[in-house]
Amino acid sequence: MVSLDHISFPAYLGVDVGGTTIKIGIVDNSGRSFAHGKIDTDHERGPEDGVRRIIEFAEGLLAESGLNWEQIRAIGLGTPGTMDVKQGMLLHMPNMSGWDHFPIRSYLADQTDKPVAFLNDANAAAYGEYWVGRGQECDSLVMFTLGTGVGGGIIIHDITLDGAHSHGSELGHITIDSSADARQCPCGQFGHLEAYVSATSVAKRTQEQLDEGEESSLQTTWSEQGMVSSLDVATHAEQGDEFANRIIRETGHYLAIGITSVLHMIDPDIVVLGGAMNFGGHQTRAGRAFLEAIRQRTRELTFPVLAENTIIDFATLGSDSGFIGAAGVARKQFG
Ligand SMILES: [Zn+2]
């Protein structure tokens, strides 16, 4: 914990709602998180109870930091699913039935008597990386969040690209394959990036090829467990399995097609890759090979000036980027 003497006031509360857990943290004016933790979402208890538990947990964080509500200027709130950002309203929350069409921004504001900044969780994560993460020296940033699905966030000159209808920055749903046999995305459309590079899609692509008889140490996992995860792919690639390494390179190549579209559209300073589906990131050979495959294919597909100058790298804040970024957007709107 940071000593109170070093906190730069005012402070902000950042909240990152997920389907399983809600991350909550107190972030100071310079972007340092000095108290944070998480609670179970327990979505079946409903959104009012969720908000009540968020506030209760925040009060605990304040108490252990020696702070009080008066020192919190505003709250930033990031949520998954579809939403109406302008109205502060959740629309459809996948796997969180009972939260649909809940006016979460005004409810949280009423319960705390604080202004609340509300945005998509992936945009919040991108803002966190832009403010104090991998993109903190940059003026514009694009972030792909690779997990069970694929999220996206775009920040240009300190502005999060929420869009006119709250569907801006949906990078998981840009088209990378328009052929007749393109893969189907969970959204129902075909050929979207998410259908190729999410953890779910990587597992599916791997299993299909194992079914076709690819020679690999993953065949044992596949026949014994009846499933293979992207984590298994990372593990076997790290142990030298050529098929697993090929899956990682292919995933990098698919992602590079999506990145190329975004580079030609936005021309950002940096593209940041966040989320747990990174094959180990900088820490492992498999993760570094993934990054190199993305960089190399992107270089081959883009204008030379973009290929030479755009940084592509893993995110640095991990799963903290969501609540830190949400707090950052609250600071931007109400600081
Ligand atoms: Zn889609």
C-alpha cells in the first residue's frame, strides 16, 4: 500500500464489472492504484445488490487506506455486454440475466452521491493502458483484449471512442475473412476476428485440426480430456510441439489482418494486446513467438511507414487495467 503522504489527491474509485468477478480499486490523481480487490459478481442476486456490495467493498478499501468518501472525487464504471453509454444504461448482459436494461450509472450515483463515468469495459482497459500502462508515452492507442471473446478499445488524443451508438471500438467484430467458408462469430455474423483469435476460437481451431489427425503431443490431451484449451496449446508449444507452435503462428497471422485494418484506419502510435489469451506473453518463448508472428505479418501487410513506426506490444497492467482506466475516465470527466 502507498503511504498517504504519497497520494496525489483527489482520488477516484474504479469499478470493472465482469461476469464472474467485479474488480474495485482506489486510484489517485496520478494513476496509481493504492488499494484494490475483487468480489464475486453473483449476478443472480441482481444489479441493486451488486451495487450495494460494490459500495460496501469500496468502504472497506477506504477504511484500510485511512481515507473517506469526501476524498473520492468521482467513480468510473466499466461493464461488459451492450449498453447505452449516453443514457447510462445496461442493455444486454450476456450470462448476467437480470441485469439487462438496468440504469446502472444513475443508480450508483444516487447511492453514493458521486458523479459516475460509465463506459464499455474494453474501452476502460484501453484507457488504463493509455494513461499509466504500455501506452503512457503515446498520444493514440488501440487495444485488443484477447480472452474468451475479443474486446477492443481505441483512444485518440485522450478521448475514448465510444461511438454514436455505444458500439465504437468493437474490434472483435471487424471482418478478416469474407470467403464462403468463413468461421461464424458468437455474434452470429461470419468472418469476424473473434471467430479466429479468441481463446474459445483458438481451442476450436486446434481441436478441429487434431480431429483431422495432426501429429502432436496434444493428441493425448485431446483424447484423454475431450477438450484442448489455448492454455494447453501454450504449454505444448513451450515444450517444443511443432503443431502447437503452428497454431500460435496462425493465430498471430489472423490477428495481424485485424491489426492491419485498424492501422490503415486510425494510424495509432501503439497497438496493445491485453487479456489472458497471450500464450504466456513476454515471459515465455511461446508468447514471444506469438508477438513476433503478429509483428512480422503486420509488417508484410501494411504501408511501410506504418510497418516501421507503429509499436505492437503486450499490455502491462494485466487485469488491473479495467478499474484503473475506469477511474482515469472519471478523472477526465469530473476531475
Ligand atoms: Zn462478431
